[in-house]
Amino acid sequence: MRATPLAAPAAAPSRKKRLELDDNLDTEAPTRKQARSGPPPRLPPCPLPLSPPPAPLRAPAVTTASRLGPYVLLEPEEGGQAYRALHRPTGAEYTCKVYPVCDALTVLEPYSRLPPHAHVARPAEVLAGTRHLYAFFPRPHGDMHSLVRRRRRLPEPEAAALFRQMAAALAHCHQHGLVVRDLKLRRFVFTDCERTKLVLENLEDACVLTGPDDSLWDKHACPAYVSPEILSSRASYSGKAADVWSLGVALFTMLAGRYPFQDSEPALLFGKIRRGAFALPEGLSAPARCLVRCLLRREPAERLTATGILLHPWLRENPVPSVPSRSHLWKADQVVPNGPGLEEAEEEEGEREVGLYG
């Protein structure tokens, strides 16, 4: 297989399209997506209430703000994939994800399949117009990718506490017939200001399995996190095992401050991933080194399952860490080098990939 940067399937809608509100959408009382009995599956009414924040928030002065029922849509997020939204009755802030209404089943089906879980985010409310679907998620307090870039390397107790939550989210998805796909640090976001509680940001790329067979055919992944079997000439691959490999890349990056496989040229990067040879950083404990090696195995069948990860001694032995002191964070900030990240470059279609830390 010729090594080229991976991209989403051609049929996937562009994530960079500007928001166009529905002309005939009732802005005061938009249609709410309702569940229907019988096939095909639909998302049941979202049970999560819109809880008010501790103190009222005022909307920034944005001349292009658009009203959507009880919400005001403000400026787009970086990359234009979502919008910041304000719930007018309570002043609470949300992230609004906008999808074509024709993709409603694809977008909502994973949530109807998956029972609620502490480490998987769900939309607080879903509104539907004639052309677009609007899913409102609680605003996060940063993501794991940004934390690792800023802190460079995480101490093992802290990394174990955070990674345990990431593995729990993946195990929950796998147990209920979902392959997450395109798994990476950026997709895990914090729900608290102290940055100790993580959730999987959304199920946007999840694949709903119809049975015990988790074989997938589409080559969909972020270059730094892609597994060797996806790069091979095999017609299909195990979606769950590919998720576990990506989680192993995330764990290595949390402990080492760099990706296990890096190169500015995609062909060379993919060659390193196919070989599967990586060097663990000095100073890691034996259990931590063992877990990384159990996840980053070239043969998919030799990797731990998502449920098995939670039984590993490294995750069972490490206690939940205390929040690092501000002085510790300041010192860690000084060693973060400048330069664009691989994931940022990957967002721009057709651009060459570069290393996460320059």
C-alpha cells in the first residue's frame, strides 16, 4: 500500500463548512429530535437537564450572533467545526456541534446504542431544523492534547489516574458494540477546572457494530495514532484492536512527552509505524513500561482488550494524584518547545504532517 496521509472518506461532509441557519427554523421553539419505536434506531430524548452555572454569565458582544431557540450561537471554535453557544435562560455556556440533518441517524445512533457513562460525554440537548442538526454539549475545560503539550511529560500517578478514565470510556464503548475510531488525546476533554476528570468528547466518528465481528474496511485514522494493520494491504482490520493501539500511542505520549513514532515525511512515519519499533523513555516504572508494550504490539491479536487494560497492575496500583501546585505547572511550562503540532497540521487537508513537539 502506498503510504499517503490518511483522510476521512470522500463521502464524509466537510467539517469546515460555515454554519447556515435554517430559514424556516422556529428560533423560539425548534423541533426536538424524538425517539421512535422500532427500526431504524433513533436517539431517545436527552435526559440531561440544562443546569445553571454558579454565577450568571453575560454573552460577549458578537455582532454575528444567531438565536436558536433558547440558545445564542456565538463565534465558531478553532477550525470551524463547532460553535460556542450561550443558554439565555441560565447563562450557561455550551459547545454546539452542527451536522447536516441528512446525517442525523449516523450522528445520533451511537448515543442510542450506548448507555450513559461517567467518562463519555452526551449532548445535553439536540435541536433539529429542516437542514441542520444542532447538538449542545457542556463546555469543557481544555483537552488532554493541550495539557500534554503544556506539561510535556506527566508524572506516572497523574498519568495513571487520567489514563484509567480514558480506558474506562473505551471499554464501555467496546462492550456495547461501538468502535470509537480516530482516537487521540484531543478527543478526551476535562469536565472540571482542576483537570482531573475526563470524558470522551463525542461519538462523532464511532462505528456501530451489528454483531460480534468488529472488522472494518475504511482506513480512517489520525496519522500519528494509526495502527500498523490499517497501513497494511489487508482488506479489513479489527476496529477494537485499532482503538487499543491508538490508546497506547496516547499513553506513550502522556509519559514521554512525544509520539512513539515521528517523522516529518508521511511515508517515513508510516514505515516506522509498520515496523512497530519504539524507544521508551528512561525513568518509567516496570508496570508502566509493561502496559505500553502490551498496547503497542504489531499483531492486533496480541494487544490487551480495552477491558483488560483496566485490570493491569499499573492502573490498579497507582493512587489518584493530587492536583499539581501552580509552581510545578510554571516550571513545566518552561520546557514546552514552540512549533505546530501534528494534529493541528492534520486538520488542514493536504498539508504535510509535522512533529508534535517540533
